[in-house]
Amino acid sequence: MIPLQSRIPALRTRRAGVFVCALAWFVAASCSSDPRSMLGSDDDLISSKPGDISEDTLDAFGDTVLVYGTPLASDSVLELGRVSGYERTMVMQVAFDGAAGDAAKTVQTAFLRLTASDVDGVFPARFYSLTEPYAQGDSIPSLDTLAVIVDPTSGSPNRNMQTVPRDYALPPALVQGWIRDQIARTAIAVVYNDAATDRIATFKSFENPGASPQLVVNFVGGTTSFYDVEDDATVFRPTTTTPNLVASDGFVRRVYFRIPLDQLEDEAAIHNARVRLHIVPGSVLGGNGNLIVFIPVSPDVTSEEFLSGQLVTAPSFQASSEFIEFGMTNAIALILVGTLENNGVTVRFDAENSELRQVEFYGSSAPDSLRPRIFITSSTPADFDP
């Protein structure tokens, strides 16, 4: 969980010049390199030369995209197909509870039962055994396949996914090995197998009691057992690459960049700071454009502590937006006083793993006017007379 950031005054009391600068603004409507003057009443003995105001534009650096292989695992449907630049694969893990009672039986036929939700026509697909089991919430960085699961009826690896029939034959020897725990009980992946057509079919997931995926096993002697799929998910994979910075959900990606605060004047006091990221036209998918911006606990992208940190803000955008802009005045002030580590900035979608959505931002290799920028207004300390 990302803790909320305590709000602090934008003008830091760490430097005496900041408070004097604020007084000078109030009295003279200016805070610049003015001549020395008395501030306050005629009886005051305090005089100073206010600090210099600076408007700095900093380029973000070290900008990158970090990919997390967490699929959508809580939707009411599983998706198969390809559209909007993403391929969809269904992943299912059969629960073999009670399999010990069937271990002495011989499998005659077996089927994976999938109930259609929205299937228009026939969808070519292949079944694969994955190298690992799948449990709800697991990451699937890549679809590591152990072997294709051939249709024992046709002898072909190719399948046709459709509304009816809803039973898809599995090799009896494979299912026999699963039941007797002689073959690793890894997950099953149903992969779309049509390179020419973009479309989507949906099947009911584990979240549909009575219509969720099942393994149906018929034994020699006339008995039948039903093994439920206990965990399932839709794995999204982009079909293209881009040099831009991408934040996405479904296929989870986060944007990360650093701010070169060492380019500010020594002891600069922060009055205002904001970040602007330009959106690539036509790159927005999904209707929920709510983001989370935070500073990670650790700058090590491989560390568990990198995944959470100090909340900065929660900006949003529309598909028609040219850019997003969010304030970082308090966060940068905290970094400069040493309260918060300068571990970079992460931008991700709010409520990750809820739907397919994305936005692309121009990175530091883009034309000058489109690069990620940080705009900072700061001042140097005031010069007090002794």
C-alpha cells in the first residue's frame, strides 16, 4: 500500500531566505534582487536583500518502462483473440481435489469444458501445457509452454473454439498422468491461432458458479468425475513494440524516471514544482484514466521495496488530452530537506489488474518540445544585514 503524503508548506523553513522572500512578496509584490531595504515597521532593525527567484526547466533522465507479468484474474470472462494491439490467451489451473480416489481407475475419455459467453463464429486455437502451475495472483512474465496438447480425436494440434459443443477432448494418457500425479499438474493455456484476423471471443471464468471451466473425466466402467478449474486468468501480450513510455493495465507496465535535482542552486527553496508528460496521440485505451504517482522506497527496480512508496499525487487524463501535468512541490521539498529519498518517480494506473487500458508518453529521446519536463520555481536564501 502507498501511504498518503503529509502536506507541508511549499516554502521550507529550512532556509531563512524563504520566509523573508515570502514577506517581501507580501509587502512589495516582488521577490527579486532588489536594493537593500527596511522590512516591517519603522522601529524594526531587520533589513535584508531578498533571494533571487529562478525558473528552472529540468529534463527527466533514466526514463524507462517496467513490465510486470500479472494477468487479469478476477474478471467474469476469459478472453481469447487479438484486437487493439493486444493478444489474449486463456490460462487455467485444474484442481485435482479428490484425485486419489480415482487413481486406480482407467481414463477412457476426457474433456475440457468451456462455456461460451460471447463467441461469434469459430476461433482457431491451440492448447498447451505450461511449464508451471498457476495460482490466482501469480505473475506470468511469458507463456513458457511445455508441450502442445493434441486433440486425440483428430490427432491435430489445432482446435476450433465455438459456442457449441463446449467440450474439448484431451488425451486420456495425459489426464491419467495428472490424476495419478505422475505428470506435473501444470496450467493449461488456450492460445489464439489466427494471424490474419483481429477479433475476441469470451468464455465464462471461475467467477461463474455452475458455468466455470471444468475437466470432465469418463472412466472405464461407466463412472465420471468432474474436476473444477480453481484458478484462471486472461494473459494480455502486446503485438507491437514502441520507443515511447507506456503505462498500461491488463498487461501491467509502469513508467519510471529520475529528476536531476543536483542542477538546482545550492540551498534553493522550492516554491512550486510540476511535471509534464506529453501523451502520444491515439495511444489511449480504456475509459478509466486514473493514475498514481509515487516515489519508490528503493531505487533498485529489482527490489520488492521498489513496488511501493510515498504517494505524490493521483492525476487523471482523457483520451483527447495532450499531456498530463502534476504537482511535486511538497515531494521535492521533502527530498531537499532529506526527509524523503530521491529514488525517482513511478507512474502507474490506479487499481491495477482490473481492465485493459494504456497510455503512451513521449520519452527523453523525443523532440525537445515533447520530452518529460520538470518545471521548478525556487529562490536562493535572503542576505541579512548583521
